[in-house]
Amino acid sequence: MNPQHDDRFKMSRRELLLAGGSSLAMTATASDALAAPAETPTPPETVSKAKVSLVVNGQPQELELDTRTTLLDVLREHLKLIGTKKGCDHGQCGACTVIVDGRRINSCLSLAVMHEGSQVTTIEGLGQLGRLHPMQAAFVKHDGYQCGYCTPGQICSAVAVLDEIGRGVPSHVSADLTARPTFSVEELRERMSGNICRCGAYSNIADAITEVAGAKA
Amino acid sequence: MKSFTYERVRTPAEAAAAVARIPGAKFIAGGTNLLDLMKLQIETPRHLVDVNGVGLDRIETTVDGGLRIGALVRNTDLAADERVRRDYGVLSRALLSGASGQLRNKATTAGNLLQRTRCPYFYDTAQPCNKRQPGSGCSAIGGVSRQLAVVGSSPACIATHPSDMAVAMRVLDASVETVRPDGQARRIAIADFHRLPGDAPHIDTTLEPGEFISGVTLPPPAGGTHIYRKVRDRASYAFALVSVAAIVQRDGSGRVALGGVAHKPWRVDEADRQLPRGAKAAAAALLAGAKPTTNNAFKLSLVERTLATVLTQARG
């Protein structure tokens, strides 16, 4: 039998990713079980839950969550918005960057229950296939990625960076603190330093953002 | 992460009372440091008191012409405030040299003061650390200590305080305003807010259990040229090896504080007196009694050279 002609073997990329995730989880559970001493079973931890309502990409969401759930895990695991990526899960890489109430934040370092009433915009909310956000289109045009894993965070961050410059927020490299900051590649590189690209696509990322900044100016 | 219960409070007094009442409770505001530590089970609060709803998110002019910064003012907003940029440039510069844009959007004024050390052994739960587990020993002494303290350390701990903002506040003679669990307010000079490690490095500050930071007050502007110079292993988004916060007047007098060298923002009165004589004299006063490790002895000359650059820049 040729598996390509059997519907049972057809999987979307998302299903494949989810299945891959659960097999990884099983591996972790099995090795944890091996590592734990058999005589001292850990008592089951009481899970504390809380309710939160927030708006994600314009859609109101009412959730009851384990209080430990980060905003990142809500987006990916509960709302299945898997565009936002988990890189380091410690605020060091920027792959999880989303825009909350108009500001970019690391969604991995924010508890979902602390976002009552928040307006969250993820990469899915910036644009869609066929109607890309100008920043998404510029990343495509300038080849601002290689593996693409950091890209949603880079794009959300870049959109917010242009807004920050527009609102007059200074940066470490702004020469005159009292002047309004203006866009430059130096400014852009400093402001984007919270988004790491392990492939090193930085020069193309900078070109993409510069093009959008020029169009806005 | 260990499980915890969660509540939101509306006033500083409610916040302080909640943390004092519930064993293992902690305040959470921006959460950028606390959640990181909770994921690693270095911090394991059983109850979180979310203080984001208490207000305290404004910067106001005080009657004497200084500024009162609410505890919940975000680092981005403090750095971007017109009055801070004009009159307290060293503070804007320090904030902008720290963390990333994403983190500064979340991190608060009080949270920045309360952040924990980034000593690698504090983060590595497989290693002894007196700050994480009192009495377990210090792995940094004799270990990898390139980033760590050269002055004010003890045989129990050579951790540094990671904040840039606090170094600028130290040179500005800021005060920390608090509310205690019994509702009483008090004011702590920034010089007395962070502790030296001594034999109790697990205690970072002089706050009492449940005591809540309501804000930070800056005295009237000191004038002069404000400079914050940070030396680090990469050009952006890294903790300081050495940083210098300085306010230098036209006549060469001024004040100086250091980051990246001690368990707290480091300022020595004698160094301010020596400042007109130049970087060598001021650095000698700042580093009197220094006990570097072989890994971080380079910080002694780095302090003097960074200070020399700052004084040259101040002369314009």
C-alpha cells in the first residue's frame, strides 16, 4: 500500500507539530519516572485555578486557567495560535514577543491571569495570507529569515519599535536625550536587541524594517 | 513552576497586609524577574499578590521641586519622561542601557530595585549558593566569577546587584517610600536600601516582611552633566561588567557611583571628594579594600579607565 494514497496518513503541518509535541512530552514523562525513586512518590500538587477574560486579535476569550499558565502558553496551547514561538522561555530570545495594549512584551514572562481585559495582538492578528501587514511583506521581500522560528517575534517587535520611535521613546544610542528620536539603522539594531536570530539573518531583517520605516516617514 | 494561589489587590495597604498574612506570599508587578526564577524553582511563592491595580503609575513633581516616581511606573515610561530626560539624564541613560525593549515595557520601578542577582551559581540549583540556600556555601568563590563582585563582598557571597537603574538612583540620592503591613509609611535612603551580603546574603534589602514599596523620590535636580557609562560583553542587552553613573559640575566637582562591582550600587563619599583630582584618585577611593578574584581582577583597572572616559566626556 502506498501511504501517500491513504487518508489516515495525511496530516496538516499543525497536527504533525502537535503530535510531535505530545511524543516529546511522553518521552519526558518516561525519563522522569525512571529518575524518580520508586519508594517516595511525590504527593500530587494542588492545582490552583483562576478566571481571566482577554481579547486576542479582536476575539474576546474567557478562560479558566491553572494560575501558572503564561500568556505564551495560553496563545499556543489553549487558543492554538502557534505563530508565537517558545524559544528560551526565559525572556532572553524574543521569539515569544507579542503586542499587549499597544506595547511589545515577552509573552513567556507574563502570567495569563494578570491580563484581565488586555488586548493582545499576535503575528496572526497583524496580517493574514493575501493581506500581509507591511512588515510581514517586507520580511518576505528582503528574505528577513532563514529557519523562520524567530520571525513572528521579530515582526511583532519591529512593528512596535517603529511605534516607539514615533511616540518619541529614546534609546541607549539616542545621541541627544532631549531630542525626538529619529529612525536610523543604529537605533534599529539597539531597539531590536531583545530579538535573537540564531541563523543570523540580521542584515536582511534590518533592510526589511528600514524599508517599512522609510515608507512611514 | 510550583503551584500558587493568586489575588489582585487595590491599595498598597491591602497589598502589604496580604503578603504579611499569608505564609510564602510575594508581590508581583511586571514579573519579568520573579517568573523567570519561579520557572527554575529558585523562587517558590505559594501565593502571588498582583499589585498592578493599586495605581502608583504616575510621575509627579514634589513640593520641593523633585520628582516622585510611582512604584509601578514602567522602566520605558520612566526613561522616556520629559522631566527625567531633561533634569535626571543619568537615570534615563541607566534605564535605557538595561534589559531589552520588551522587558523595559513590563519591568517596574519597584521591581527593578528588587531584582535578584544574576550570579550563575544562584541560577544553578545543582550548586551550593548561600543566597539561594542559606548555609549551603558559595560556589562562585573559586568558581567562574568574571561577572561578580570586587568590593563589599564577604566569605559567604560575591554576588553583584544587577540593576542599572539603582546605580543612577544612588548617585541621585533617591529615597524609597514604603508602606508596612500595619499601614505605616516610611522612607529609606537608597544608600540604606540594599544590603551588603555579610553572613546573610539571602537578604537583599532592608525591607521588613510584607513591606511594600510605593514609590521612589528624587531630590530637586542637581544640574551638571549626567553620564551613565556601561561596559559589557556585547553592545546591547547584557549585564554590566562595570558601569559608572556620574554627575559632574563645571568646576570638576561631582558624584560618582558604580554598578557591576558590588552587592549594591557602590558609592563612597571619599571618591566624590577625590573626583576633581581625576579618575585615578576617585577610583582608588571607590575600590579601597577591594578583594577581587583572579577571574575579575580586571574590573579594578576597568573601573579607573571607564571613570577616566566619563570625566573626559564630562569636560566636553
